[in-house]
Amino acid sequence: MKERVAILGASDHPARYACMAGALLQEHGYQVVPVNPNKAHILGQDCLHSLEETDEPVDTVTVYINSTRFQGHLDAILKAKPRRIIFNPGTECPETYGLLEDKGIEVIEACTLVLLHTGQY
């Protein structure tokens, strides 16, 4: 199986981009780690309330929450040490980019769905 991808703001609502991205990531063979404190299961996976709940490596974090809510997850993301973080449209948090990059995390502003559909993921 390909690397683990945490979906920050995962959703089980089929019309939401976070749900569409999770399903497409699974179709491409990625192991999806849904992060949503208000859900028990999404896409057949147990939901985490925070990335602090896993001690397994996470390659990528793809963000589907606004910048205010993202700030509350920043410490957990830094502890998880993903290789990269993708800020999907509307989730940008430029005030954190320098800190993330200083910790060796690649910062990408892009749409996960587009990256997957175009083979750029």
C-alpha cells in the first residue's frame, strides 16, 4: 500500500471535497487517516480526533478546515512530522508556512482532487 494520508477535516458527506478526496485517495491505493473529532468512522476507517492519536508515520496531511481551526492542530502536525502538507483552496494559512518549512515539511497550496486527477499527487 502507498503512504498514509491524513485528511484534516475529513467528511462522510459525499458532496464535500474532503469526502471526494478521501475516496479518490483510497482508489489510488493510499491509506487514508480521517481526522474529525465529530465522527467515529469515515470511508471505512476509524476517525482520529487529532493526529496526536497516531504513532504511525503520516506522509501527507491534506487540509479541509479553515485557518482558525488549523491553528489548533498545528502542534499535532509538527509532532507527526509529515513529509508535506497540502492546503486545499480556502484553507490557506500562510502565517504558518515558515514554521512548517523550517521543520522540514513541504507546504503546497493546491487541490488534492486536481493533483490526483492530473497525476501530480
